[in-house]
Amino acid sequence: MRLRRSLFRLCLLAVGLSALAAPAAAQSVNRAAIDELNAQLLYVALPLALFVELTLVYAIYRFRDNDDPSPTVDDPALEITWTAATGAILVFVGISAFVVMANPYITPAAAQASTPDDAFADDHEVEVLAYQWGWEFSYPEANVTTEERLVIPANRNVTFRLQTADVIHAIYIPDLGIKQDIFPGRTLTARTHATEPGEYRLYCAELCGSGHSKMNATVVVKNQTAYDAWVENQTEVTGNQTAAVED
């Protein structure tokens, strides 16, 4: 009886710990969706794993030194219960994952498929060119191009048009929840909505040659005022460089 009470208390403790395991504030809408899915799966997995392990420990303790073991007795009710419980858990996991994958920030194709017009017409657009072994970012609205440094506004939808100049690459920004393969001859789309200004790291997540490990860049998220000032400054620099070349 005491052992059963201890097991029950440990199960309650596991549920309490999983409830407290809330993720820190995310830096983008993408990251928030991913973190929420991870938390939901943790709420299911942690109590279930603890229950299985405690049951195993109980069985080892309860039936230790059994010199005359007897065959297991069929229990249809128990078998139906654990089969139904397993099915319910798999359905929950599947639905949770589907909802996240259907998120237009995680899978931009989902937004394009559900919207007859351009789903990203109001987004800030950045053209991303990957090459061995670096990154080039073009901002059509401002006629500005940067290398190894991506600057985007906070609290605004941003669409990336992704292309590669040579082999397969993959853009990966962990803190913003962005990861998308880039294939030769195709224009791929990634999307985000950053919520926290700051600097983040961008990596190539596809082995693309001897310089793959150095194919990194910096992502700078600025508030709208700072971003507008940056664009204006970059436009002036570009204009001065053009004038100097013409002279």
C-alpha cells in the first residue's frame, strides 16, 4: 500500500514538473509555435515515461525472488484500455503536429494554397541568394544589397525569396524558428514575424562543400524606426558609391 501511494505521489510530481516546464519567451511567431508544440509533447511524454519506469520498478520489486512464476493471465479489459490510450496519445500528437505544420509561418505553402491572391502581398520582402560559401541579401523596396548581414524589421511579416547560385544550401536561423532547404533552379519561400529586436545567428544547414562550416551570417532585428534609419543610411551610401563610380 505504501509503495502504491509513493508511486502515485511521484506521478503527481511529474505532472507538476511538466506544467512548470514552460518555454522562455520566443523571438518570433515561428519559434513560439515550435516551442508550444514541444511543450505539449512534453506534457504527454514526461508523465507517460515516468509511469512506465515506475511500473517497471514496481514489477521488479514486487516479483523479485519468485522461484515459481506463473503465466500471465489474459485481461481483455486491460489490453483494450492500453490500446485505446496509445491510440488517443498518437491522435493528440498527430493533430498537434499538423496544426503547427499548417501554420503559414512554418509552411508558407499552406498560406499560398489557402489564399487565392498573393498571401504575402503586404509582407516586407527580402531576396536571399546562397552561394559557396556565403549569403547575399537584397531588399527590393530600398534597392539595397548586403552580404553576411541580414537586417529585418520587428513586428512585421517578412517573406524571404530563397535562391542558390550553385549547389543545395539550407537557411537556418534557430532563434527565429526558420529552416528551409534551397534547391538550384527554384525559388523557395520562408516567412517569419520577429518580435524581439536583437542579433541572431544564421547558418547553412546543408553540407555544401569544404567551406560549409564558415557559411554563417548575422541576422539583425530592429524596431521600425531603427530599421527605416538603417535603410535610409544604406541608400545614401549606395548613392554615393554610384556617383563616385560615374565621376
